[in-house]
Amino acid sequence: MDGGPDRPKRIAKEGNGAQRAISVQLEPVRRHGRRADGLRWNRRESSSHSTMTGKKDYQRLINAGAIADIAGLLTFAAEQGLTVAKRGDAYITIKGSGPRRFRLFLASHSKAGKAGVLTAAGVLYDFWIYALVAHDLIESACYIGQTRGVARRMREHWKRRTGERGSSPLFDWATERGLTVHVVLLQALSGIQSDADRAEAEWLARAAAAGYELPGVDVWAPRGARLRPGLVWPSAAVRSSNRPLEQVAAGTTRLVRLAKNSELVGDRPEEFRLE
């Protein structure tokens, strides 16, 4: 990998002011030529792609260095050779090529987490494992999924509730029985993608062991769904904490929140409104 001026430098500020080198696996940026789908990049598309990739890389360095104040952000920008066009309470705006600009946020800001944190094991993200459930006094069915953006994912489920893919078979199952599809957060974890995949598979195994029907599972099930000893499906908590998906997707109902790196248990966690 070259160390050209348009590459983020591999240095991030530690929270205590010290510096440490961070090995960065930058995502490839195609500046010209053909895309993976065989089409040619045009200049505008290539520039936009480069800007967004660079933004993510810079934000990951900020997150890894736990930069917690504007002074630290300004120092970081200077070290990276970036031009600051504006500063806010929790972000700075960077002037890119031409009219393009992008924001870099303090590591503690909610938007910063979307870029992830660089670690030796890979990029660390905040994931949520969730269940879409439909049940009456006799039958129960569910769909297990994972996401890094709960609000967006719930809107997608509601918008794409018809068809044959993903969670659509669950909606068909519920419609046939006159039931409403609800959603509940099962686990909040910070980890790499394989950690989220494993957690999703374990929750699927829990649901199956608890007797849930799993419409369309052959299509959407993660690989290696095995039930580890000691893991159970929190039936009572699921029933008390789930909310109607339609209302959650519309933003009119609060969804039950889980603390970071925790899972649904018998207690009733704090509620929050999706943004």
C-alpha cells in the first residue's frame, strides 16, 4: 500500500495524549477503469466513492484513538493534512475536492460508531440481534436477524413485507392467522462481523428449541445455528418487550433498548425512540 498524500496516515491520538501506530487496511478505491459490475466509473461517481471511503477511514482512526474533544479533532485534521471548513460542538467539516465536504465526529458521537473501530481482529461495530415475532395462545413464529441500524432495518422489513425472501414468509404466516408482527431486540453487542453472525445463529437455535415456527428459514437462516448449553429463549421477556413492527417502523412507538454488550433477560430495560 502506498503512502500518498490522499491516504489517511496511520497515526491516531490516544485518549491520554500519547500516539500509537495503527495498522489500517484501507478499502480499495477505484479512481478509474471498470467497476465490479462491468460498468465504467465516471469522474463524478469515482470522486464521490473516493470521498466516502476516505471519510470512513478517517473516522475509524478517530474512533480507535478515542478522540474526545474538538481540539483533538483539529489536531488530527492537521496531522492528516486536511482542510477544516467548519467546526461544531461534536464535529468538524472537512473540505474535499471541489465543492465536496464531509464531517468527522468525536469518537463518542453516535454517528461515529457507524464507521466502526479498527482493531487487530478487524473492524469493530455495534450490532443488534433482533426477532420479528407473531404469536397467539397456541402458535408462535419468528424471524431472527442482525443489523447495525435498527431504525432503518425495521423500515425495510415493513416496506418489504410481501414477497418470498427474507422475513416475508413470516408476514404471510401472520396474515393467514390474523396476527400482528412485532419486533423485539434480543442482544446488543460490539464486535466484528463474525461475532454478530455467531450471536444471530445462537438466537435462532434458541428460538427453534423453544418451539417457534420459522417460516422461510431455509432461505434466511445463518450457518451453524447451534444451541450452546445454558442458553435459553427468554419467552416472558420477549412477550413483554416486543412492540408492533408497523408502529416502530413509523416511529410512533418506542422500542425497548438494551445496554451495550447485553441481552434480553427478565428485567424491563429503559425505552427509547428510534431516530
